[in-house]
Amino acid sequence: MFYEEYLLHAAMVLIGFSVFIVMSTIFMDESQYKAQEKLDDAESKAKASEHGLVLRYSRPFFRRYIVPVVSSMKNVRKIRDKYKRPLASAGMSDYLSPEEFFSFKLFLIMGFPIIFLFLRIFLEEDWSLGTILFLAPAGYFYPNLWINGKIKKRQRDLIRSMPFAVDMLALAVEAGLDFVAAMSKVVQKAKKSPLIEEFEILMREIAVGASRAEALRNLSWRANLVNVSSFCATLIAADSVGANIGPILKSLSTEIRQKKSNEVEKAAATAATKILFPMMMFIVPAVFLMVAAPLVLEFVGAGK
């Protein structure tokens, strides 16, 4: 009983702390918040539905009430350095800043327990208040699991779309176009994918004054993928010596396709091992029952 009361008091303190944060920031300078809202274009708002319900409905709250607090912290630079690359690798840089991502984590520390208490009261359930002890850490680490899943999915999409995009790039270069014009043609003709989005970013960086090598290094840094890093390093090396990149791109395309084929063969070779455990758990017992059931019934009938 004392344990339950202690947890209830801790939960009330947590709710009070969250209310304090809201009230302490609600009187902040409104001009900064309104200016930030105007910077969010329609495309960024449309992407909200693509990133899950938790982020979609919590983003307005932590941006308004927690981001200003995080931005004023002394170690905000460490936060930026820690989360800048994961957000870029997940393709989320234009939607979440490192400060917003860290604010998302802090918000869920309070958000998960508050939602639990609300549901407990609203549904009139007697769920154990000890669950709060697990929900608060779960709220903090949930964004890490979520962003890692986003990164892995984006990297798979990058690898899947590379052979076709590099083929088109090689054909455009061999047709007489320079590198930037060839990449622009690929962006126009190829199906929308994370790789095409990265090519668009690369072209924008070159357009505002970045060198081709610098833009390719940034692409490699954002993708954080061996295949893309190899592609960028090869182009940077060819550009530094003034070599014709047409044959190099064709060679890269062949190499990428070969790697993809090897990965498919490797996955097929391990499929039999992966299916062994489910087969032993579900299929073999079912077959055994089908074979053994008639024998057991016949034996029981003979015994009677």
C-alpha cells in the first residue's frame, strides 16, 4: 500500500513538473515561436503523417515548450554533435533538428507516464502504478529505437535504388553531359527514392558554391553506408585527376549489381537455416499429430 502511494505521489510530482515547464515557457517571447512556425513549409507539415503518430501529435508540444529550454542549455553543442548525423542518415534533417530530437526524448519521459495515468483513470482500471518506473525510461529510449529503424530502412532503399540510378548517370555522362547536368537528368527521370533525394541535396550544395568533392563527401557522411561511400570516394578520386567518369560509372554500376547479387545469394543460402526453428516449432508437431493421431485412436479403440 505504501509502495502504491509513493508511486502515485511521484507521478503527481511528475505531472506538476510538466505543468511548471509549460507555464514557465508559455510567457516566453512569442515572436521567436511564430517566426519558426512560418519557416515550416507545407511540405514539412505534410511529412508529419509519415513519421508515426507519436511524433505527429507530440511535436507541437515539445517544440513549443521544451525546445526553448534545451536550446538554452550549456551542453547544447554536444547534443547537436550527437544527433546531427543520425537525423541526416534517417532523412529527417529537414523535419527535426538535434535540439528537437532531444526535446522529443525528454517529452516522452513525462508523456508516457502521463498517458498511462490518464488511461488508468479514464478506463477505471487497476493497473499497477509500478509500470510508471518502466514507462519513463521507455519514453527516453523510444526515439533512439525509432530513429535507428528509420536509418536501416533508408539505407536499404538507398542500396536498392543505386544500380538503376548509377546506370542512368553513366549513360547521361557518356551522352555528353557533364556531371551536374547528368545528375539533374537522373533526378528528373528516375523514380522518387532516398537516393534521388540525396542527389537533389548534392545539386543544391553545388549550386550554392560547394565543390563537387565537398558535396560528395557530405553525401557520404549523410548516407553512412559503405556502398555510397565507395561510390563517392571513386568519383572524388576521378575528379581530382581529371579522369573521364563515364567508364568509371559503368564499372561502379557493374560492381554494385554484383554486390547486390551476392547479397541476395547469401540471403537465400541462410533462408533454410532461418526457417528451421519455425518448422521445428509449428510444422513438425502438426505433421506428427496428423500421422500419429490415427494410430493412437486405433490403439485406444482396440484396448476397449
